[in-house]
Amino acid sequence: MTEVYKLHRKDADTTSIESAEKVKVNRLEKIVYEVIDNFGTSGCIQDDVLRELHDYPYSTVTARFKALEEKNMIVRCEHTRKGKRGRKQRIMMSKRFYDGKDIYWKDARIAEINTKAMYSPNSKYFNEVQAIYTSTASSYQEFKNKFISDGGVIWE
């Protein structure tokens, strides 16, 4: 369980401390963890979790990431995806799906593409997705270099 002192600032007033003591942390951490876990090997970014948990306040959801990471339940990968405002956000993944290797680049890129366009043969991403499925590259950068050198186009 997350300690109460981690739920409020050091200089917090009495009402903030009392509110922190009433928060059902285990229940909230479980809810946030289950959302992250449901993304599997594709992982997710903060915006994905917030979209799934739209009925919860921003700070209630985002405060759980650090606690789950400290408890070794999730990993915040070095890889990023663009959020809804165009800024990069680190990909989070349930620890049970992460082994520290860069083999998830395929899932991560396809998930990113899926947020931008409906997958169909008419999509500008179609050729890239098909190439990802058959690629033997060990990283997205390796795939990207080969795909472009073979005449493919990477749409950002």
C-alpha cells in the first residue's frame, strides 16, 4: 500500500492531509494497473489511461503511475509515443509483458498508427503496417532505415 505521506505535499494543510488519508489507494492502483495491463505488449501512454478512466480526475489517475512503478508492477519504457497534444509520452507496460528487450517496437508503432487512422488498404499507413508485420528488424530505427531505403514512406 502507498504510504499516506506520499499522497500530499510536505507543506500541505490539514484538509489536504485528511483527504489523503481517506483515499482508497489500493482500489485506485488496482484500477489503473488493470487498464495498463489490458494494453498488453503494446503498452500505453498516459493519454490512453486517462481516456479509459475519463470519469476519474487527472491527478487521481496519474499519481498511481509512480506508485505502481515503485511496486515493480509496471515499467515506464524508454520508448515514447505522441500524445493527443503532439508531445511525446513514455510508454508504460505491465511488468508481466516487459522483459527489457526492444522487441515491442512493432506493437508500439502499430498502436501509434491505430490512433491516427483506421486500418484499411486505403490508408496511407497500409504499406508500413504490412512491412512491420513481416519485418525481422530488432528495432524501429532499423526497420525505418530499411523501409525508407526500399522506397517506403513513414508518415508521422
